[in-house]
Amino acid sequence: MAKMIRFHEVGGPEVLRYEDVEVGQPGAGQVRLQHGAVALNFADTYFRSGLYPAPMPSGIGSDACGTVTAVGEGVTAFKVGDRVTYTGAHNTLGAYSTERLIDASALIALPDAIDFETAAAITMRGLTAAYLMRRIHEFKGGESILLHAAAGGVGLLVSQWAKLLGLTVIGTVSSEAKAEVARAHGCDHVINYSHEDVAARVREITAGVGVDVVYDSVGKDTFEGSLNSLKRRGLMVCVGTASGMIPPFNPQILAMKGSLFLTRPASADYLADRSERAQLAEELFGHVVAGRIRVDISRRYALADAVQAHRDLEARKIIGSAIFTV
């Protein structure tokens, strides 16, 4: 009997239940996986709240790592005892569990040098950072970025990766404690949006020019300020909606603010191809193993404490990465 967090109706953190489940044997194309650690991501709240629809009752969580304990018919890429990690969305829901069945096609081989806790902290966040930095825009040394939520799990990885590419990083945070963390992970300039005008400070830092790229994971509350922070023909990358969905707008505003570009990438479209996903994972793991990108886990929760974990997540109490220990 395995343990699993499920929800039978959408709502606040209180709808999450810690339940016993039968795992069973893997079917064709599946493996049975004993989890070693499970990721805690803000995107998980989108499923729980109903923003991302899921059939009821539903498991929650889309990425974790562990050891293969059984393989189904037709699985040749993995065997019993292999260490693996995975990330996804609807197709991998159910990560908040001690053990599960999962399609082998979702799995990524995990190097021995990467422990389970590190893997849980970086698989989704790290692969997100990888495609944001390596697939969305072809950066040239000396360019600049504005990075919202710079002290968040993805933000800390993006800022370190940006420094490897020779970029100037301007990060936004909500407190001095988060500012210190952001600076320690590569931010050249930090703006406290709780009492500073972000766009005005960006113009001041860049001598009126603006930044080449904005990574905005906040959404509704920061959208206009992000556009106002871009240089002419700059790129706005909408990577999340922590404050709510961006309201409808007239695309003409992009022309009026400097012929701006805008994209809303989804991980599924950048990680669906197995070979590309493996390539990005190899680059990510290489940086981590070599110490070029460091991973800080600020909080660890027991799986049974998922309700509190979601409350902390939505209250912005978590700096950097957080995981569930299994």
C-alpha cells in the first residue's frame, strides 16, 4: 500500500487528502517507481484550485524522482534499479506519492552524482531554466534581463545560468531577505517591488534604454510594468501567473511601446521531444555537477504535510526550492 495526496474537489489547500492507494503492476510501456523525493512547485496550486482542469479525484504534483522497481511490457530504455527523474503536467499528475506507476516515456535518466533531493528540486525548475535560457532567445554576451521572482526556485537557477552567458541580471523581490539571496545567486541589481517602481528603476539602471528580455512569472500585477521595462524590440516572456491571469489587451500596445515581442511558453512544447529534453537535462545536470549552478533547498516537508506546504507556497514564505521528503 502506498501513500498519495489526492483532492476530490477543487479549492484551497484544505482539499488535499493524504490517502492509501494500491499501486499494482506496470502495464505496457509503464514502470513502477519508488519515489526518493518529490518536488513542490507553484504550478501544483493551479491544478488544486481548478485553474488547470483535472478529472476528479485527482493526484497532484507533476515531478519527482526515484528508483524503478518493476517494468512493463515493451519498456527497454529502463530496468529495475535505475535512478530516474521526471517532470510534466497532466500526463505525470500524481507525483505527491510514495510509489506510483508512470509511463516510461516521461522518465529522464538521473546521473549518480545527482542525489534525489537535488533532482526533485531542479528537474522542473532546472529544465524550465534551461529552455528559457537556451531555446527562447539567442543571447549575446552583454545583454540584460529583468527577472521577476528572482529569489524563487526557477529565478535562482535562471539568474545563475544568465551569468554563465555573460548577461546583466536585474531581479525583483518582495523583501530584503530575498534580495540577499538573489544577489548571492548572480543578480547584479535587485529591485524591491514592495516600495520601488520597477519600470522606473530598470530605466535608471539601464540609462533609459530598458532590458533585452523580461521573464515575468507574476502575471496580472506586473504585466504593464514589465512591458515598460523593455528596450525597443525587446522580448516579454510570460512564464507564470502567480498574481492572476493577464487581462485581455489590444496587441497594438506592443507596437506603441517599441515593437515588442511577447511569448507565453509552455513546458510541454519545449520538453515533449525526448531527445531535446535529454539534451537540456544533460546540460543542466552538467552545470550542477560541475558546481557552476548551485541548488539550495530552503524547505523540506513530509508528504503528509502537503496542506501546510501549499499554504506556505501561496503565502510567499518559501525562498528558493522546496521539496517533499519520502
